[in-house]
Amino acid sequence: MKRVFVCSPFGGSERNLEMAKSYCLAVAKGGNACYAPHLLCPQFLDDNSPSDRDLGISIGLKFLAVCDEMWIFGNEVTSGMIREIKFAREKGIIIKNATIFMDGRIGFTRY
């Protein structure tokens, strides 16, 4: 079982929240352990507070450091995602662009 960091837009929108949940479900059903800090940290931190947002991203990076891979989902790359992607590159973590197909399979393109 790979430890997969789910990297996707958040921005506090309900749609992004639901999409992140669907990405995690697909990762888990694919036999992997998923981690999405943007699903956890807003439960106790305020994403609209710059200091809370920074703390949440920092927490996520600690977990990213022990992940096997980062899978990037969605058509948008946010500033928080850029910070995560740069960190993954610096740590030599495998980065993949991921797409969920209608039948639930996940496909990848090179990042």
C-alpha cells in the first residue's frame, strides 16, 4: 500500500471539498493510503486566516515528507498546491497528474 498525498484545489468551496473526498475515495479503493490535509485541517483551522492557512499547509508538508507519491487532481493549481509541489520536488517524492475516469479507474500523465 502506497502512501499517497492528494493534492487538489480547496479554497473553501463546497465543490472542491466534495471533489477532494471523491479523489481520496478513488485512491483508497485503488489500494492506497490517502492523505488530504485540506480535508482535515479546516476542521480546526480557519482557511480564511493567513496564519491558520500557513499552519495547515505546514502540517500537510510534514505528512507529505513521509508519502511515497503525490497525486495532483483537478484543472487548477492554487498557491497552496504550488507550495506542496515544490516541497515534493525538493524531497524527491514521485509526482503524478491524476484523472478519475467514469468507471472509477485512475489514469496518470507525467508531471
